[in-house]
Amino acid sequence: VSFSDDNSRVSAELPTGETLEILLYGATVISWKDASGNEKLWLSDATKLDGSKAVRGGIPVVFPVFGTAPDHAQASKLPQHGFARTSRWEFLGKSTSESAPGPPAAADLSVKLDFGLSSANLDTKTKSLWPFAFGLIYSVTLNRESLTTSLVVTNDDDKPFDFQVLLHTYLRVKDIAAVSIKGLEGASYIDKVDNASTKTQASTVTIAGETDRVYTPTTPTSEPVSVVEAGKTTFSIVRDSLGNVVVWNPWTDKAAGLADFAPKDGFKNMVCVEPGAVSGFQTLEPGDAFEGAQTITISPR
Ligand code: BG6
């Protein structure tokens, strides 16, 4: 584990060569590479990484609201996707582990990095938008063939609060035209590019235009949602306590309108598959905790 000179990033590498890079701003994972150096996440060439704007790419953490919620009393003042992705988190430390007992075998090693954000870290303005005492612990675990990101939310207040959470993962793909997403068959979804109408997914998902959908899979969260590229599964995502999966690709026009999205045809090389709890709000009672997680497993290309 190492830090950048300006203390803005934390990097980790497994003895077998897999790497991870996380920006303290937003606790945003900005790079995840396999042992051959292949990048698994998409990151815009035009993204800000200096803390002036949410990162366009990687894995931004969405909390305590998904999108905006003008009609929800507690969340109505919050900016799009909340403040977690635009706040500076604290690095809490790392732990390493071996999955099997006995002499350490490099192949079994994993590294977990923990980050924290609490109401005490927020500036006065942000605090006034959402006046609750809370704690977040975000753990990012790198294994040889997978990445797990897990968020624990605690209510440190003396009154309940409502929240939504989403792990806004930008997966890197070779060619969006050859991508299909498996595991959402039969799921109902809200189609945000068609007046938020409710539909049912008939078969595998393919993407050939602007796509912005909030799925509620009928299958257990332990059943993978997979990205298949040209017939081969390249990413397999399982969830823990996150009942929704958002699928987003901005396509030509939307990408053109996003100043921080580059190259402009970069939408061909990404798809966001975002586990979250975003159908309505979760209510957390004082002293209670919620934990939601995703594990993304890669298959060699
Ligand atoms: C997705 C939403 O999760 O994030 C989209 O479903 C949104 O509606 C997209 O456009 C990107 O959001 P932002 O705030 O990072 O531009």
C-alpha cells in the first residue's frame, strides 16, 4: 500500500501484480488492473481528479440519494447522487489476508482498504442540506480475480433517517455492440429514458442507444448479473443487501453533453452496472446499521 505525494490517493498491489487505486475524494476507486495490467474500469480522460467535481468513471459512491428527490422531505435539498462522492474521506487502514491457512501462498493474498466518512467530516453547507449524524465505512477488497466494495451506514443520531445507496460502477468493455447483460431476465425496471415507465425485461440486455434503467431483479442477490462480451463472460457481479441494479450508458448525445466525458465515443467502451438500494428509501433507526456490498469477479479475456 502506498500514498501519492500529495496524499490524495491510496494505491495497493498484490504480490501477484493486481493493482488498485483509490482517490480519497469520494473514496472513488479510479483504477483496478489485473495481473497483466489490463484496466477493468472505465475512467473518462476529461474527468476532474482534483476534488472540484465528482469523478466521471471508476466507482463513485452514491449516498444518501440516488439522482435527486425533490419530493422527499429529508432528501430534497441534496445535490444529484448526494454528497459521498464529492466529500473527502479518511483512510482508516489496510488489512491483508490469506484465504487458506498454512504458509502464505501469494495466490491466496488479498488486501482490504477501509475508508470513513461521517457527519463530523462534512462542511457546514453540506451538513445543512442533510442534518443527520451518520457514519460510513467503505471497504474495498482486492483479490486476484475479484473486487469487493462494501458500505456500512450507521445512524449516530437520536432520530431515524432515510437514505438510498448505490455503487456507480463504470465497467470497461471492448465494444458495447458485442455486450449483453445476463441475469436480469424477468426483472421489472423503470425506464428513465421513456418517461420512467415500468417495463419487464424479456431476455438478456443489449445496448444500442441511451440506456438508463433501474432494475429490480426477481432472483436472489447472490445470483450473478453478468457482462458477456462476444459470448464470453467478462464480469460477474453478486450483491449483498442491494436489491436494485441500474444499467446506464449515455450513448452519443448524452455523452456529447457531458463536459467531463471523453473521448466522446468512450460510451462504446463502458457500461455502468450499479448495484444499489434505490427503490424508495431505507429508514435507519438510531443506533442501527445497514451494510450493502458488491463483488465483481473477472474472467481472463
Ligand atoms: C446513473 C443515473 O446512475 O448516473 C443517470 O441513472 C445519470 O440518470 C448517471 O445520468 C450519471 O450521473 P452523473 O450525476 O454522474 O452525471
